[in-house]
Amino acid sequence: MTAIAGKADVQVLSSIACDRHLRRETVGRVAVMVDDHPEIFPVNYGVDERGDIYFRTDPGTKLHSAATARTIAFEIDGFDQERELGWSVLAVGPARWLARAQDIAKVRSLALKPWAAGEKANVVRLSPTKVTGRQLARPRSTTA
């Protein structure tokens, strides 16, 4: 991790740390443009060996927007209130609605199980072209 100048309490996560977080978590948020404004949706997700991010969804706003946009954003985060520490990882890139049976079968190997009700038969793959992360911590007091 490297510190951000002037922000001793903000660290840039390495690509290895970002990948570790993405593979450890199972719930994130997909951000897409709807008409002229962004909308954010929680999703269960899985990551394959290449680092592509997959989520399942029913037909609707999220699927349509993810399948037709040039690029979408995906975010995960976590925090430790006791230690006043938090982190976030952002992945950005093109998304594709998967239709081929062999592509959808691959997702089954990721053990991707949506929490929300519904069939969630549609699969979207995000192929990140940019992955960044930050860790934030409350500055420690230097006074005794």
C-alpha cells in the first residue's frame, strides 16, 4: 500500500490486495446509468480465475443497463468500527449479458447463489479494465 500525499490516513491498495478482497467477498454493488442518472444495485457475485466478475439477475433495469452500457462500475467495501478502519475496491469495465450455455455453465462452478427471490437466470460478466482500492483509517492522535 502507498499513502496518498497529504492524506496519511488513506492508503492505496495494491492490485494483489484488491484481488484478495474481490475473491473473499460475495456481495457488491453494480452502478449503471439509467436515463440520465446513475443507479446502484446490490448483487451477489463471483470472480473467475481471470478476474472477471459475474452476477445473476432477473430481467429489468439492472440487466438492460448492464447489457447495453459501454462500461459499468462494480464496488465492494468493508469496515471495522472498533478499529475505525475501512476499505473499498472499485472495478470498472465493459459488461456482457451471457447467453451461451457453456458460458452460463461456467458460472455454476463459481457457486454464485443470489439472496433475492426470483429465478435470476440471466448472467452478466464484467471484465474489469481498471481495478482500484483504498483503505481508510481514522488518524491517530499524536497528543498524550
